[in-house]
Amino acid sequence: MKICYLIQTHQNAEQIYRLIETIQTSGTDNQIIISHDFTSCNLDTSSLENNGVKILTGKGGRGDFLSVQSYLNAVKWLIDNRVEYDWLIYLSGQDYPIKPISKIESFLSSTDYDGFLEYFPVFSSESHWSIQEGKSRYLFEYRSINFLRKVPSWLKQLFIPIKIINYLQPFFRINLAYEMFGVRRKSLFNQEFICYGGSFFTTLSRKCVEYLHYFCQKHPEVVEYYQKVCVSDESFIQTILLNSRQFNLCDDNKRYFDFSKTQNGRPKVLTINDYDAIMESNAHFARKFDICKDEKILDILDNEISKVAVNR
């Protein structure tokens, strides 16, 4: 069995190299693709490619379609180059395995599921967000508010009270967290094509990945719609795969996050203080880590993972 790891990166080259090394030294047969935004930091591409890593240039974005497009570009590369693989695991450069890679691979080789991803119907009581939040994200056509990107964070706090406008009328939305302005549009969704949401971090079988690719070729109107919503990455894959009704999907993306103290939709940076909670989880990977803030947690994870691997 072969696993492909797609890692979307934009900062902290040292941490990116460490993640790649951990995957390569712990796994048996894998393909690693890095989709990197070189505007934020550089990478030693020749060294990585000499070690079998494929480097694609991607653009990072928050709230827009750029992350999804980078994912689709990597999938197209896999198909165009006829790369053999069984599973595609999507990670960021701030993710890290919390189980031995060999154990993750063994789990995937024996599962009856076609994919592991968080999912829920967005416009229902089952949603992890408020229905108001879901409608604001996916029923409006957005443009970036460029001047806000130059405004200091402390000054943006003064704009927060204007968000009340979103609750007083149905025609437009102001999203300060993602620096966007949206206007109500005709919905893509109905009872036959339901809007689903969930984390962008997924583990998908090859047949799910290829279905996603060919669906996008056949239905450009869906891609075009999602190019203009807010936070497309937290709905695009779920909506396409769930509405196909072809796959046995597990509502568990095998990731550990901590959103208990979230700000603007970002999970907390995990440290040594989070070790027990991380290891008690049923996840395969955790995010997010920052070696500039706490490298010790990764050292301990490496040690624990290697001990588990040896004792298997």
C-alpha cells in the first residue's frame, strides 16, 4: 500500500523539513507533495526533490479559494503523472503525526471506509456552526476588503461593533475575521445538493480523490460558486463527496485540534501542556505546532512514537 502526503506550507522551513523527515523515516512506501507559498519563506527545493519530494508552487490564502485550488492542482499532478497511491493525506506544515506512520498505514490498509473527514449539513441543527454563520459563509458572494489587510490587529478591534449590521438585514455581510464583503446571491444548494461543512484536513482514498477531480471537470459551475464564498475549504470537499452518495465515509478526520480558545477560527498552538490530551485522542495527526514557541512537544512526540513503533 502506498500513501501520498500532500502538505500545504508557507512558513518555517525548519519545521517543514522536520515533518517531511518524520514521515519518510517512519513510513514504508510514500509520496510526499509540498504545495508551497514561496512569498512567505524559501525552501531548499533541490535537496527535497533529490529525496523524492515533489514541489509545487501554491498560494496561501485565508477564507478564499486558494487553498482548495492548490489541493486540486496537486490532485491533477497525481493524475497527469499516473502516480500510484492508495490514500491521500492532507496536512499543513504545522501538523505532526501523533501515531507511528507505520501504524497509520496499517490502519488504512485494513479499513472498510473510503475516507476520513469531518462532515455535517451546514443549514441544520446538526451543524457545528450556527445556521446564521453557515448562511453567511455559503449564500453570499464575497470580495476581499483589501484595505483591512493593512490595518493593525488592535485597530481592527474597533470595527467589531459594525458586525451587528449582519444581523439586521439579509442583503450583505461584512466578515472582519477574513477581511471580506459579501452580497446575497442565488443559492447553489437544494434538497438534492446539500451544503456540507467540516475541516479541510482529510484522509481520502484514491477513488474519492479521483471522483473529486472528475466532478470538478464536469461541474465547473460548482467550482465557480465556491470560488466566491467565504471559507470554501471548510465545505467544498464535503459537499462534493457526500452528495455523490457513492462512498463509505467516516465522520472523523483523525486530527486533534483545540478550538477552546480560538480567535478568528484559528486553533490554539499546541505545547507540552497539551501532551496528555493529544495522546489520549484517537487521532493520527495533531495541529497546530510551532517550534519557535515550543519545540519540546515535538521532541517528546518523536520519542513516544518511536517507542510505540518498536514495541508493536
